[in-house]
Amino acid sequence: MSAMTPPTRSTRGPAATSATQLQARLGREPLPSVAVVAGAEPWFRAICLAQLTEAALPDGDAGGALVRLDARVPEQRARLGTVMDELRTPSLFSAGKCVVIENAEAGTESKDRSQAAAITRLARAGVEGAVPGAMLVLVTSLSVKGRGSVQAKPLIEAGAWLVDCRALYDAPAPWERGRAPHDHELARFLVGRSQDGHGKRIALPDAHALCRLVGSELAALDDALESLALYVGRRDAIVAADLDAVTGETREDPVWRLVDAVLDGEPATAMSLVEAAFDRGLADARGVVTLRPEALAAMITAALHGSYKRVLGGAEGLARGESPDEVTKAAGVPPFMSGPFLARCRRDPAALLALNVAFVEAELGTKGGGVPPRLATERLVGELVRGFASASS
């Protein structure tokens, strides 16, 4: 395609496209005017956003052809109308233009509008107003299906592409009865990712073991695969002994998925996970499922408090001028997890310190205030995730 020829656009898209299928779709179909990248997995969202912007701007960001805005930041949200106007103006220096609105669910001017409706409103405005060669990408942690999801049908009917960046199953899915415990969606993805992304084979049971060691966050898992690939050197396979040598921190899910959502300031994901925990129970380190609300509250609170203290210490260290390596080492974080950890530490230490009162109130409520354990835990998660979301420095 000529650098000066705007890419053609499709007017309608089929059902939601999975994160792993997006690249193939980009290779066979005209680009849409609007793409909605939705789902709880931030690594998938980042990868899909990069694929879309590269497809829209194959020659790079010439002359400000890429415009980005985070709707969760009040100062940036105030510029939403101006940014949307960019879609109606062709670029003078590039064949295309790409406008990216992250945390698009926050892009509403009226408090009575739902987050899903805000995304649909922005998508329709983009489809109706975008000039040829312009694409609007809306990024959100809202899911594609289920409670609190985006409005999938109106988005697709409006002509937007809907990209599903959901978290992968880290156990056999309900429709996969009879499969071995290690044969699940996340482990199968890691087998392919290890080969295609890092040039190393890994057996399905070992991929499952890596999930148990690191957790289900794909960014951390991909960092772990990279560290393992470097560790094994010229060998073409990663084996169980390599996991023991390189990884050092056990992360049992789904409680750690909840902790990650809280630390990353993702309210929809965090509240969905805490509800699921009390509805279905959690497994402890021995694999025993806990169902009692008071025991679940203790497990979740302990995991949250430990991670909160670690991030608070890291934020204070960075504020004192300590180097990222010093902060990571002091926290005992493995090298392959330093990126996500440091990102969480780049917040206002004073704002994080103020969140400690949420733990105190949760404990007082359950021990002496007559607050049910589930309600106290849901309140705690809500306070923390909102606090982490607003404490970005």
C-alpha cells in the first residue's frame, strides 16, 4: 500500500474477535473506523493496541498522526471533545490517523450514563464522524460478555470491531470436562508463546507449573518465559528444573488475580473476582477449597495487605531517589516481575499510605462492628482499587 493512499475501511464487523485472532483479521480485512479493545487482560490489550496502531499507521507517527488520551485522568478527559475532533480532520503528513482513548469507560460527561453506554456513544460518534484513513481505538477493562460488560451488539451493529481481551482460563474450562488439570487454555497459550515468541519448547505440564509459580498475569508470564529462554541458552526446551532455578515466588490463583486487579486499579475486574471468590470459593496452597466467608475474607485480606505493603515500600523508595534495581531488590521481587512491580510503585506514596485505614476499618467491622465478612471484604477491595486507580503520580 502506498504511503499516501489511505487504507480502506469496512462498515460492518462480525462477532467479537479474540485477542489471538486480531493479527490474522488485520491481514485479510479492511481496517474499521472504530475498534473497541475490551477485557480484563492488560497484556492482551497492550498487544492488540500495538497491532491496531501499526496497521493504521504503517509508516509510524508522522506529524502527530497518533493521538492518545486517558479518559480516567480528569485533565485529559476534559480534552475528549477536542480529541474526537481529530477523527474529522485528515492528517497533513500521513496517510492515516489513529486516535486512542484508554480507559474509555470513563469517557462520559454525565454521571447517569453507564460505563458501557459511554463506550457505545464514543464508538458511534467515531463511526459517523471519522474521515477516510482515520481510526478510533477505544480501550477498556470492561469485559465483552457477562455482568458489567460492554454493549457488544450495538457496537458491532454500528460497524465497530470488538476485540475480546479476556483473561485465559487457568484450569480446564467448564466445557472441557475430562481434561487433565494441566491441560487448560492458559497453559496451551504459553506453549505456543514460548515457541513463537521466545524460540523455546515447553511441555504443557511445565507451562501449568509456571502458572502456579508466577500467576495468571500474561505480562509476568511472558517476562518469566523470556528469563527462562535466556537461562537455558542454546537448549531448545525449557524443563521443570529450569522453573525451580529461575522462578522464586509462588502465586496461587485466583486470589492473586484479584490482588493484581486491585494493584493495577481495575475496579470492574477486581469486583468481579471478589464476587466470584465468595460465590465459588478459593483454593489454598494445598489445593483445598475454602468456602467459609470468614476464611475467604482472611485469605483475601492477607494477600492484599502483603502486596500493598510491598508496593508502598517501593513507592517510598522511588520517592527517596532509590534506583529501580534497589527498590526491586529490597522488595524481594524476581527480575522477570520487576516491570509490573515498578509500574505499580510509581504512585504517590502519601496517597498509598492513606489506604491503610481501609484495612483497619475492615478488621474493626468484622471483629466488633457486626459487618459480614463478605461485605467487609468487598468494601475493602472497593476502597483499595479506587485508591490505586487515583494514586497515579
